[in-house]
Amino acid sequence: MRVGVNTLFLIPGEVGGTETYLCETLRAIAKQAPQVGLVIFTNRENDRWFSEMLGGYSQIEFQSLNFLARNRYMRIIREQIELPVRAKLAHLDLLWSPGYTAPFICSCPQVVTIHDMQYKRYPEDLRFVPRLVTDIVVRISARRSSAVITDSAFSKSEIVRQTPTPPESVQVVHLGVGRRFAEGPSQEAIGKNISHIVDAHQGYILCVANSYPHKNVHSLVTAFGRIFSDIPHQLVILGRPGLGEECLQKALETLPQSGRVTRLSHVSRDELIALYQGASLFVFPSLYEGFGLPVLEAMMAGVPVVTTRCGSIPEIGGDSVLYFDHNNQADLAKKICEMLDLNLGQEMAWIRRAALRAAKFTWERTAEETVRCFEDVL
């Protein structure tokens, strides 16, 4: 089987969980399905990055379209005009587009991954013209593909409702989480790994989310302000600024002391894992998720989780996380205090239950089910 992979959308470090999904799935396919030849179509920003990451696998080859994907409209044009030509010349059996959009016309069958319909449910996350273009391209991509892969049963229901895609064409393939999140060093070593970022000995609450409106990070800051004098913890927010940044800044301005909040836009993979493992609590206040990978990463890393019942999160967290009412910041503050007040035995019970659930989500399983979808299409 010769499969093309459309990575024209990916700028390293800028697409969040979609980047993790694609990289981990490709690695797992390469390791456990050597019969699948992969032709990875790259842009100028990610060509060398992919080559360094996956160049050691003999069944993988790379073809660069040599353009800058930061220009969204240029990327769409290249995807619609040049990519189909390249796919035909590469003699593909199938073209997989793992980033929401795919060519409208292609000489071989196509599979597209649509992770969620966030731009429809929370249109304020995008400006008008990009949102309109995204809607048109996503809907046509879904209609022209032989199958749609999505991250959760929740996202499947969203796709069926918002696009002209029959339910039988949508395949749910859950994401995975790496074992590295569970196989960390000692607490002392973790503290050393992130000592330049945060004082782990003081204790901190971690949130991993960009400041888009639907991520609801401002509610966490407001809830933190309610219990500011009751707990000694710091608040660490890891994520890039989005269209909800203004609202987040207003919430930060209401805090008695700004010095107890640390903002991070980017960290290395090792630092990310250490931040999870060193946290006293992980809080994820999102109002919409197609999967909720940070929740799963925190569960695997052995940190208690407080989150919402929105979107796919209950599908991932089950009974292994503590939920709060997403409309009630006072309830969030209360649940944070409840989790921070657990005795050691209670905390370990939460951690064990979460780790057992998280262990069921593996990238090997993601890769296996993705390849099975390709085989079904062919």
C-alpha cells in the first residue's frame, strides 16, 4: 500500500494537538506497519523537520512543495492545484489529509481527518473570512473523501450534523498518549528540569491551553483569584495567545499579585512532560474539545485533573477526573480546593484510576485503526 500524507497545513510548534497526533501516528505506522509506504508531502517550514524526525525509516519518502504555509491562502491553492498533480505522479493508492482539508479532485481515493467542528460551534475563534473559507473547504473535503477519520464519538456527531457526510463514512479513531508521561524521573529531578520556569517546591496548578475564547482560560484565572489567599500555589498557563487574549488579560489584571501567575508560550517536549509531572493539579476549563489531549497527558503523568463535561472530555476522562460546572467560576474554585485538600491516600486513588484509564489510549492503537481505515477504503 502506497499512501500519500498531506502535511501542507503543518507549521511546527503552531498547530497544537494536531501536530502531536500526526507525528505520533506516523511514527507508529512506520514501526508497526512496514508494508505501508508513506510519501509525505511537505512545505518549506516543515520539510527538514519531518526529514530529521522520520528520515530513518526506509518506507518513507519526502516530497516538498517548496512554499511557505504561513500564508493560509497560498497553502489552500497549492493543496488544491499542485498536490493532486504530485499525488498522481507519485502513483499513490490513497491520499491521507490529517489536517481538516483535502484536495477537491484527486486521482486516487482520499481519507481526511477532521478533528472537530470548533469553528462552527465557536466562530469567534476565527475572523470572518478565514472562518468562511475554512467552512467551504472542510465541507467539500468531507464530501469528496471516501472516509473521514475523527477523534471521538462526540466529534463524529458534530461532523454528521454540520457537513454532508453520512455516519457510515465517519470512523472514530481515538488519539493516544506516550508512555514517557508516566515514566518520569524523581520529584527532585523534575524540579531541576523546570527550575528555570517555575518553583516546583512551592506547588503549582497547571493549565495547557492557547487563549482562544472556547478554551475559557480567563475563568480559571478568575477562579484562582477567588482562592488566592487560601492556597500557596502558583498558576502556570502554557499556551500561545489567541483571540481570547484580551479577556484573559482583563482577568489577570484583577488578581492581587501578578507574580503568582507564569505565562509560557512554548516549551520543549521534555519540559512539557516535567511540567505535567511536577504539578499539584491540572485544570482544563475548555468549553469545546474534539478530543482533549492535555487531559489524557495529565492523567498519564499522574496529576489529578479538574475539567468540564464539555465536548468529548467525558469520553476521555470518564470517572477518573473531577468535573466542574463550566458556567460557574465559584464551582471551579471549590473543585480546585477539593482536589488540593485530598490526603495522600485519596490523591493516589485518583491517580491510579486515571493512569489505568489513560493506558488504554495508545498511539499504536491509533496507527492500527488508521491503517485499517485505509485498507477498508481500498
